[in-house]
Amino acid sequence: MSTELDTAGKSRPDYAQYVVCAVMVAVGAYLLYDALTMPGGYAEVDPVGPRFFPIVIGAGLLVMAVVLAIAIPRGLKGEADAGEDIDPDMPSDWRTVGLLVGLFVMLIVLVNPLGWAITSALFFAGCATVLGSRHYVRNIAIGAVLALASFYAFYSGLGIPLPAGILDGIL
């Protein structure tokens, strides 16, 4: 979290961080609501159940949002790691953020018609390209390997079928 100097030379907090707090509260509240309204009876032998982790993560997000909201007006900010080579005073790269959000929306929209394997391979290759990799064929190859590995890990390892899309019957 960064601070700026006002006209009197005193540091003033970065109030844009309240947007982060609001997002954390929204996601945490949604997770809690969704977990608490989830129908039961999934597995009678599971001691934890499917509600436990969403409740823990949602509650954690709400607590962290409160902690951040208290730290913002105090002007507290985290120290950069010694290995970080970024300049915190540089402006945000909104083009990259927008492209990554667009790729994520593409993943959500196309995962059912095209299937997990194709969509996630394109998603990985697109993200790698947006983040600076210029090895397009390698990006797609690594994306395909990760997509197929995650598809079969979910299907065989966890018993959760991911959408096969147009590759239904082949995968």
C-alpha cells in the first residue's frame, strides 16, 4: 500500500485500496452465503464436508478486509521483498489487466461449447503471450499439456468430469 504527500507535506493514505476491501467483502460474503445455503447430503462419511473450506475462506476474506480497512487510514504499507525488481511508483498497466480479464471471460464463455481441454490451452497460451512470452508454439504446447493433465486429474483422480465440449467421445 502506498502513501502520497498532501499539500502540507504529510503522507496521506492510498484510498483506492478501499476498492480492494470492497471486493474482499463481496467475495467473502458470497462464499459464506453460498456455503451456508448449500444443500447437504453429499457424503455421509466425510467429516469435513463441502461447506468447510468455503466458510473458512469467506470468513478469512472478511477478517482480512477489516484488517486492511483499519491499516489504510493509518498509512501503513507493506515492505517490498528484497528480490522484487518492480517500481511501486510506476502506474498500473491497465492494458495487460484488461487483456487478462478478457481471457478469463473467454474461458468462462467458451468452456462448455469448446470444452476444458481446448479452452484452457488457449487461455494458458493467451495469458503467457499477454504477460510477455513470444514463444507462441511453445505456449500452446505447454497449455495443451496442462489442459489435458488437469482434465484427467479431475476426471480420474477426483471423479469430477470437466466439460469435454467438441472433443466429447475423444477424451
